[in-house]
Amino acid sequence: MKINKKILIIFLFSFVFLNAGTSSVFAVEEASTCKEYCSDPYNADTDEGTYTEPAGKVCICNPLQATSTEAIINSIVNFIFWFGMALAPLMIIIAGFFFLTAGGDPDNIKKAKNIITWTFVGLLIILMGKGLISALKSVLGG
């Protein structure tokens, strides 16, 4: 138990001392308008640090950074597309694990086949949806 206390104390002290100087590295500059604050709240364009909200104002920034309904829908479709693209290989790996560990059990083999089948069905739906949106945009001139 003494070793755990020593480790905890060392960790706390190192955390405090390593983080002590970081707050003074960046200068804080007040934004002149809410638009300036919301467009770049971390003031990444310059090396001057972060912005604070303008004095006497409360800025509510758009978290989606979308300016139209089309942009919102496009963001949602892109999120679903890339989430599905990341999830599909994972599901195929899980199905392979079920195949390998089935040991001749027909229920586990059927479960693995169902996972692979429905993974490909979902992937096909996602790809067709993305393709349909692209086709409609090109036909409608967007």
C-alpha cells in the first residue's frame, strides 16, 4: 500500500509541476464580435493564443459550422458513410471470430453468417445512398 501512495504522490506532483507553466504560454485576446469568436475560438490563425467572448455579450456558436440545410444534410450523410465504413470491417472481424470459435456449433456458424450477410447489406445500403445523393446532385446541377 505504501508503494501505491508513493506512486500517487509522484504522479500528482509531476502533474502539477508539468502543467504549471502551460497557462502562461498562450495570451488571451478578446474577440471584437461574436462572429470573430465563433469562426475561430482558438485563434488558430495566429500564435497569440485563444479568444474570449466579447465583453458584455454571450456568443452561441453553431456547432455544426453549417450555413444551410444542404450543408447539414451533407454533414450527416458523410458522418453515417464514414461510420459505416469504419464499422463494416470490424463486424466482419467479429463474424470471423465467431466462425473460428464455433467449434462445429451450428448456432454460432449461423450467427457468423448472419453477421456477414447483414454487414454487407448495410454496406450496400450506405454505398447506394451515397451514390444516389451524388447522382442527384450532378443531375440537379449541385
